[in-house]
Amino acid sequence: MTDEITHFPENVQKLLADARLPTEQLKPVYYELTIGEHFPDDSIRLMEVNSALIEELDKNQKLVIRGTHDDFATLCTSDQIFEMKTAETSNTLLLASPLDSSLSNKENGCVSLKVIQTERVLFWNRDERILQVNSILHAKYELTPCVPKLRRIRQLLEENPYRGRFDDDDENSLARKITVNDLKNEVQASDQAIDAYLKKLNAITVDGHLRLLDFDFRTKLIEYILSLISIHDWSKDDIPIDKCASEMKEMCPKSVAKQFLEQIGTISTEGNSIALNAITISIHYALDLLRNLEKMKLSEFMTCWRECVPSEFSIDLEQLKGYVIHSEDTIAYIDMDTLSEKPDERLKSLFTRKNLWTLAELEPFLTSLTTSSAEFNSLLTMHTRSIIKDGQKHYVPKYS
């Protein structure tokens, strides 16, 4: 035992020796900690976070826990989401706060404090702060990255779809009115993921509330816009937003018309016109043909699709990735939000619809289940095996 350790009282020397602590790293001072009046404070929890979350907290001054009473707790930042899990620790954790140093009485390198309760704890540290123990913990929260739970947004908004100016009758007026803040209180997802999903759903705002346009009503709006283009001889790349929205007033309010125009087109630099997005229009008509059918002959579908879409807009099956499953003979619509959120069940469902998949075909249906490329590759390895057919890699179920 070094000369330095002799500065410690005998009981502390024994404790250090039993714990095999390197005494050269310790200052010859020990602290007798005060146990707080309200010990133990059970309202306190510990959570282990990384440096990125600390930076997020410094920047935005908050981290948000989201979910309903039936959900597991998730910690959400502006662009990330973590599942919170309780993990027991092998060591007892003491949470302490500084006390007024005037309460101390240093003698021979010892800090002696009055003990408020009968229990006492010995603590040594390089810091010379005087501490009061407020809580004792045997567990902490660990954060695991997880995928956002977004389909609840669609479920909520589909309860009250918007069908036009005269659609808000007494029945619809009783439906729950959803706001962005409602979603950010209930949905287990980051702000960024919620905003992106609302954009994907083509949600609009009506009187401050989020609504989904009824699919058939969207079809009517597209056809009406195409007829206005023909009547006024407008270019599909230069449609005047204000004038077009005014002409749609019999179908919906001008504010709704403008939002819809922005969904199906690209706004000009000046902000007063849009260019129709050919792919958006093409996808809509493809889904209109397929969404109420179990499947359709591929050749028949391509003919009908070509007839629906304006002749100057190209059509390509590549546009429908993540929306359909097709083979050499047939094509079928698949609603991703109806697939299981469990990887094994989703893959089983996909392989019952089609036995042989390329990576490009599978990827859109699986990326929402994983948080990284490594996790995605692990998912494929666990549930599929690859084969080569006609010189191209395909995936089949690992266990038939």
C-alpha cells in the first residue's frame, strides 16, 4: 500500500483495498454524504443518451416522449425516434445534489457532514463538492433506434375524408378534427417523419384541420384541371395557380384547390404557376385502374393506362415501385399500410403473392421496417436466400 493511501482513515483504506481501486488516481479526501430529507425521491429516472441527443437537447431545449396509453414509450427528436427500455444496472446508482460548502468541517483531509437520517454513505471523488443524496436507482432507460409508427396517421385521417365543398354535412361534422399537434402528441415518430408521411398521403388543411382528399374526388379534380387546360389552351408546364383555383370554386374552396395544384405539380420560381408532374398524374391513374381489382392482365392494364394518361406523359412500370406486384402476365395493387409491421409476417405475405423477387422489387416494401442498411441486409439474410435466374439475382423465402 502506498504512502498516499495512509492519508485515508482505516475503514476507507480497507474499502479501497477490497475494491482493488488504483489509489494513485484518488485524492486523499473522502466525503460523508448527507441523505436528503425526502430520500428516496421516486420521481427521478435516469436515461443514457449519446452526444447527438445531448446536442439536440442543447439546441431545442427539449426531447419529446410520444405514444398513446397502449403504446410503448418512444423518445422523439426532430428527425429520430428511439424505443425506451428499462435496463437494470449491476451497480447501485446514487443521485446527489451539491450542498452549501459552509456546512463542511475539514479535518485531516476529511469532509464531515451532519447526517439528516440514520443511513450514511461513503463516497470519494476528485471533485471537492459536498453532496446530498436524493435518490437511489437500480435501473436506467436505454434508447434503441426504432422505425416510426406512421400508419395511425392514415387511420385517423381516413375516418373523415374530404369530398368537396358540399361534403361537410352533419355526419362529417361529428367526426374528430385532427391537427398537426394532435399527431405530434400521439404518433410515435419524429417531426420530420410525420411531415414526410403527411406529404406522401397528400394531406391538406381545411379550416385548420388535416384532411385526406377522397380518392374519387381527386380523380374528378385532375380531370377538371385537364379540361381547363384544354379550354384555356394553357401549357401543362405553365398553369396559372390563382386563375385555375378560381375556376375550381364550384368543386372546392380556392384554398383547397391551391393545395391540390401544389400536390400534382411543381411551383414556378415566381410562385404564380405550376408545371404538372407527369409521374404523379400517371401513378394516380394506374392506382385508379387497380385499387378495386384483385389483379389485372398486364397487357390489358398497360393498354388502359396508356389511354387514361395524357398522351404527352410517359408511362413506365418503374413509376409504380412500392405500389404494385407484377409478373410477366399479371399486375396487382398492394397497399403497403395493410401489410404487417412484423418483418417475418410481411415477407411471408409478399412471398405468397409472388415467389421470386428482385432486390429492387422487394426494397420499397421492407425499408420502412428497418433503421439502417445493415439492419435491412440482416433482415434479408434471416428470411430469404438468393438464387440466380437468367443472369439476375432473385430472392426466394428461406424456409418454404
